[in-house]
Amino acid sequence: MQYSGTNRYIFANTALVNQYFGPGTYWIDWMTDGSLTSSPWAPPVTILGQTTTGNALHYTGSWAPANDTDLLTQQDMPFIIMGPRCETDEDCDDELFCTGIENCDNGTCIATGDPCGNGTPLCDEDNDVCVECLNDDNCTESQFCDEGICGFPCELFIKYKEIRAEKLTRDRTWVFTVTGEEDFDLFGLIDLGPITWRTVKFNARKDRLKIIATVPAGLAPGVYPVSVGECSGEIVVTGTF
């Protein structure tokens, strides 16, 4: 169908995005409204000799392909993306940590995107650091967020003989003496991570636990978080393999 009238307005919608996008596939979503008798219309992309010109969608209560009404072939909608030209990486720097590193690639600014992941998946823009949590909602039940780390309400104090990884050629028995802060529950659930506790002696008068546990052979050097009830601490394995 052709329309030869010259009495319709032609509009151009311009939007400032002010955002860098990393490599990937993105949708552009826009809406136009007006008060003309037949409302504003969006002309599809026209390519000589092609009946299907793209993968545009339109919304009429739900998203559906924007098809030609005669041939029912999907069309594309015209848009132009314009970005600032750059000469050096400094031209692209948005001074934000959470958008990653910006580089100038053949005159176009390319950003590496969110730098966070694995054990620290959340980005703290105020402090330019990746963290485990930004607030208590990011932590599991009964934990709280303290300076980007999920922890328990109170601290454990653990005394034990140094554990050296190179001496763990077989399972070894270790003794841990545990006390805690004001909220320490002497009879709380014990979790020593990769270390298995065997017996526990309670000293209610001194609010202290004596835990006899098995440190497994081959345990790697590192810091292992442990907990008793809602209190947390850590056990350190030193040395090398």
C-alpha cells in the first residue's frame, strides 16, 4: 500500500542515553504518543527487493512481531545510534569503577563492563571495590553485611596449635578452644568448614568450648570461615604443599 499525501508531519525523536555499553546484544525500546487524528505512525525500514527487513516488535497488550499487514513479514524500525568519537582511552573514561575500563577502539569507546564476579559479585561504586554484599539483604539468613562482607552478629576467638599444610600427609587430630563475644551461644550449631569435629567439651562457667576435630589430609593453605551458632571466626592453615 502506498500513501502519496503530503499533509502529515514528520517527527524525529532524540534521546540522550549517556551510557557506555559493553559487547552484547541490546533492544531499543521506545514509545510515541500524540493528539493527531490518526495518531503518530512509525514507518518501517524499506530495503529494495526484501520483504523481511528486521526483527522489530510492537506492543499492543503484549509484544508481537511488527509485521507487514499485507505480506505478514517482520519489519525493522529505523533508528540511528550516535556516540562520541575518541582518539585516546582518556577520552572514554567515565570516572566510574562499576562500568569497568573504557578503551578507544577505532574512534569508538568500548567498556569492559561490570568488573565484579565470583565471591565478590556486587560493585560498590562509592569505594571503587567489588564486595560480597552491599546490605543485609545480600547475605543469608542470620548474617549481616559489615564493610562488604557477610558475617554473623558476633565474633569467635579460637586458640589452636598452628596448622601447616605440608604436614597434613594424613588426617590429623587437632584441639580448638573457642570463646566468643556477648551473643556467643555455647550450645549453638558448630560448623568448622572442611574440618570435622568429633567431640565437644562445654565449660559453662568460663563460657568456653573445647573441640576435638579431624583436620583432613591435603587441606590447602588458606583461611577457612567457621561458626558456632550465630558467631563466626576463622581457622588459618599455613605453609605450602
